[in-house]
Amino acid sequence: MDISIPKYIENIIDRIEEAGFTAYLVGGCVRDFILDKPPVDYDLATSATPIQIMTLFKDRKTVEIGSEYGTVVIVEKEGNVEVTTYRTEGIYLDGRRPENVSFTQDILEDLRRRDFTINAMAYHPERGLLDPYNGTEDIRDSLVRCVGNPRERLSEDYLRILRAVRFATQLDFLIDIKTSEACMDLAPKLERVSIDRIREEFFKILLSKKPSRGFLLMRSLGILKEVIPELIPAIGFDQRNPYHDRSVFQHTLTVMDNTPPVLHIRLAALLHDIGKPYTFTLDDKGVGHFYGHDKASVKIGKEILARLNCSTELTEWTLKLVKEHMIHHPDLKKKGLKRQLQRVGEDRIHDLIDLQIADRLSKSGNNDVSNLLAKKRAIDSILLAKEPFCRKHLAINGDDLKEMGYSQGRIIGKILEYLLNCVLEKPELNKHDTLKRIAKEIYPLD
């Protein structure tokens, strides 16, 4: 196997081995080499202890992370390199972490503790590939398979149940039968895993090239109800509507696949219709409607994002898109576009249109997006012309009004809102003296 390793990685390996230790590339970078993909990062395993590594690289910045696990980060200008001492692990009593960790001099002992065969390989520029569990064969067969007994391996850390789905989704692999059966049996144990760890794996699934694959796997393995139980009612839910030939669940998956891999957009795609099963009504012609589903989706989405410990910023961005996703009328006038710009923000308005286009493309019948593309052009024109669309763009502010003699309080807000309405219609009115004159005419100081 001919693998081209960056020079700075070779230099680290050489320095470790010249000091009498051994070192191998391990984990994802080896898997990526075999898949003929450029590695995202490089991890090394070594027989040297953390203290020995920090001594060897005292001319570089090093950071010890998790001393009990033996990992040192060497900071290189090309990127950080994690170097971890070969280790074995004690029994797992809580399904989260080993009772103890011991360092070893044997790379094969280190590989034995790893989760999946495709991650249990090591490579050395001279000694070649170590593949004791046939990871290359599983890569060739597009399989995610546990090292050793699947039930035992997943029970060591229940997050591995979700990691199996993540790797299968990212790599477009299948999960082998025995590993799948163990995932199904142990799925309820995910409740023992910290929500922060679950969130990070879940987000990686969401940001994969085709997230629908991961969600279908989570559904079939019984994982979905442990992670996003609010989505279960959407499965098989017939919308009884001429614009939808898919269930709410199928439609949601298609929208996710059609959106760009940006976290808050993908989350909005996941949540945009999650309120539909709770707002379903049938009219006298047997047609289904979902009045207010956008508001219900915001409410449910807020609860989900809070449970996942999402940041305030991510939550705000996501829920704004969910709230606004239904406002896409073909006859939305310039003033209406500016109001939406005001609500969503200049930085997020194109994200909203991306979501709306994905939503339209995922419907049956007329899925023409020309009006949404026209909306995008109109918004771009407003932004390019720097036309005002919110109070901070006004050529007058509250202090100016107080200097004119208006008393502090609600009247200031009322005047500014009136002036904003004026300039939304006629941007040319946005001049300091003009707005002062309008204010005096509409709200006389006496």
C-alpha cells in the first residue's frame, strides 16, 4: 500500500522512533487513506508515555488532554496532531467510560479496544499496514462492523450505537447484521449517555451528504425514538393533501437532503413540519390542512433544541427559519420582503430561501421555484441599494426625537415605527430633516 504522508507527520514519527519508541498512524486517517480520501486530521498512537512525548517535543507547543487517557496534542503550523499512548482499558460498568486505563507497549493491544474494524487499523511508512480485524475487507464490502463481540463492544460505550449510524451515513456503508442486532437491543441504553455527546454525533449525521440515510437507519434500529421522539408521529403520517405525495416523515427527509450542509438550515429542515401531526384537520372535501403548524413546529423545536443543549444563537437562527418558512407568497411586495428581512436578518435571509426552495422541491405537483428565485433577486436588489428595512437604518433615532421635544416613552416607539413604514414604501424619504418634518406633521408636539 502506497500512502503519501505529509512531511510534518513523518517528522513526528521519526523523532519518536529515533528516541527508541514506536509510533503509528491510527483511526480515521488510515481509513480515509484506504478510501482514497484526503484525511481531515492525523492521529498517532505510540509506545511513549505522555511525559516522554512532551519531553521529546519540548521545542513545540504541546497540550496534554485527558492525562488518564494518555493523549498529547502537538501543535504544528499545518494543524494539531493528537499523539496517544498505546493503552488497554478495564471493564465498563456504566456504559460510558472504563473503570481504569493502562498503558501498554503493544500496538495490537491498543487496536483491540477500538470500536469498529474500519477504525482498528494502524499504518507505518516502513512497516506498512496493521489490520488485525480485516478493516480493509469491511471497507471493500462497505460494512460497519464491531471489533469482536458487538454487544460487548457497544456496551462499553453506548454512544457507539449512534456512532455506527454516523459512520454508515457518512461513508454510505451498511451496518453488518450482528452489529445491527446489537444496536437494536441496546438502543434504550442511549439514555445513559450525556446529551452533549449524543448531540455531537447527531449533528454529524445531520450534516452528512445524505442525512436521510442516517434517519432511516435510526428509525429501523429503534434509535430515533431515543434521540428525537417528537419525530415518531410523522412516520407514515398521510398528509391527505394534493401538494404532498409523501408522509410528513418522508417529506422532512427529502427537505433535509435538499438543503445545504449548514447546521441551522439542516435543523430547520428537520423541524419545519414537525408540528404537522398535531395540527391536522380535514375539510368537507377530505383534504388535509395544517393551520398553524409553523407555530407548533417552533414550540416543539424549541423544546428539542433545549434538550440537546444547543446554544442560544443556534436555537435563535434555527427557529427563525422554522417560523418564517411558510411566508413565501408569490405576490409578496417589496414592503413585505423588507419586513421579512427585518424579522430574519440580512445574514440569514438567504438561508431562509434555501430552506423554502428545498421545501418546494420536496412537494408533489407544481414544485416550480421560479418565484422563490425572483424573491432572492428582489432581496439582493434591496440589499445592494442599501434600502432601509429596520429602525436602525432610519436617518433619525429616539435621541433626535427627544431633542425635538417628544417625551421619553411609548410615543418614541410609535413615531419610529410610523417613520419606518414610510421609508419601507418610499426609501427616498429616509432623510434626517424629512423624517423630522413627517414626525411633527403626524404627531404634533402640542
